Amino acid sequence: MINTGGKVLEKLLIKRIMHHLHETEFLIDNQYGFTPQNNNINAAMEARKFIEPQLERGRVVIMASVDVNGDFDSAWWPAILKGQRDTKCP
């Protein structure tokens, strides 16, 4: 059984951390998971905005989607927090 006080503290901490991330602009605009008012539909619509014009121009579009369990366990967090996509791990 989980302590009610612990649950309340957890919610407060999560809200404070998310507020800090949004205020300091650590999250990039393409962050859809774990952000308020963003979900997989928003991500799909963003992909569509990119793909449709390419197809209209007769170009080939290849998309890969991977859902890996524990994928953030080995993520390099400094690059994620800065929104750097091409930065390699040290």
C-alpha cells in the first residue's frame, strides 16, 4: 500500500519539474510525450505536415518508428534536455 503523503509529494514534484522544464525551455517543440495538451495525435499530425508536401512533389518518404521498452534508461540526458539531436555520447 502506497503512502498517501508520498503520492501527493510525487504529484507536487512532477508538477514543479514540468513547470521548470517549460519555463526554462529545456523541452523542444517536437516533444509530444509526457507534455500537457500533446499526445500521439499531435505527433502524427506533425509527421503528416512533413510527409504530404513531399508526396505531392513525387518524392519518396521513408519513416521508421520504434517503441523500445526502457529506451530512456541509457539515454544521454544532457543532449535530450538541450534538444540537441546530433550530439553523440561522450
